[in-house]
Amino acid sequence: MPEDSERTDLPEAMAELAEDFHAVSQPERLQLLLELSRELPALPERFDGSLDTMERVDECQSPLFLAVEVEDDPEHTVRLFFDAPPEAPTTRGFAGILHESLDGLPARTVLDVPDDAPYRFGLAETVSPLRMRGMVGMLSRIKRQVRLRDDARTAEAGQESA
């Protein structure tokens, strides 16, 4: 079970997922990861045939593409989109964790997620370090894209008020 301090610096949905993973045995963690891989939402139609508009996460052993949108609302709500083949359940499961726990959150909350969050699910003992590197890569690219979009929005707002 993660320490309280390891849960309090995670967004609520991510902390709850981490608790779910720690509440079960190692083999059951893999089953939970597989469930999340099956629950990963399909890409919206606007991304059909447009993987070139998405960012490839090279740290993943299987091909994974990611798109991040930041809405133009007061909280700058983050929307995440992933594409990974069905025959890559671990990669899809990691994407499922990130989608379930970060999609729909304010940009600031996503940016505040600790870089070591992927290790908070107790999966490092179950999957290879290379696979863990893939999830770390996904999170880092999500945060980078949110930061770029948020900075661009702030710069635009500054130009409009000048």
C-alpha cells in the first residue's frame, strides 16, 4: 500500500487507481492493467488516419501515439487521446491508467503530477523496466504538451491585453 504522502500528491482519480492496484496481488495487478487496456477509449473520428498529427512515444516498446488538447476554458481542461494496437495490452493499460486518471483535469493539476507517478502502481515488480520507461515517457510527453499549450495560451492572452 502506498504511503499517505505518496497518495496526497496525486490527483484523486490517480490516487484511487494506485490504491486499487496495491489492494490486489501481483498477478491480479496484471489483470487490472489488462482491464484498463480494454477500456481505453477509441480515437475520435477527427484522428482517423491522422496518426501523423499525434506524437509517437518512442520510449514505448510498442507503437503508441498520443495527442493532448487543452480546452479554452478557465481551468484549461486537458483532454488525452491515445492510439496503441490491441496486441500491446501493457502499453494500452499504461495509457488507460493515464487516461482514466488525468483526462478532464485542469492543466495545472496535470502539470503538478509527480514524475515518479508511474511507479506508484506497484507494477515495477511485475513488468520490465523498459515497459515502465514507456509509461514514464507517456507522462512526460503529456506534461510537455500541456506546458507548451498553456504557455502559448498565456502568451496569446498577454498579446491581446497589450
